[in-house]
Amino acid sequence: MKLTWLGHACFALEQDGYRIVIDPYTNVEGHADVQTSAHAVYCSHQHYDHNAVAGVTLLPTRDVPLPSAP
């Protein structure tokens, strides 16, 4: 899994071509507004600096295989 910091409290998680963005933000001093794409977006809470989903373009949905049990 690849974890990328996009600024402020926003991260992108990527694995096998599937991308999730967590806590996209807007209007945070010292950071350009998030403009990215992902298959899913998750927000930890409803403040402008954690829920700017308009800055994330949703990619077409796709099936994600579940991990097999150990």
C-alpha cells in the first residue's frame, strides 16, 4: 500500500490501482486547496478543513477483491 500526504490532514491511500482520499481540505493557510481524484473519499468530521469533497473527482467505481483469510 502506498500512503501519500496531500497537505494539512489529507492523505491518499493506493493499492492495486484503487485510490482513497481521506480528509480533503480547503482554505487552509499555507496549503493550496486539494484537487485530486479517487475512487472513494472519507471525511473524519464535518469541518471545512476535513470535508472538502468538491476538490476530489470521483473515478469510476470498480470491484475491490477482499483479502483472503490467513
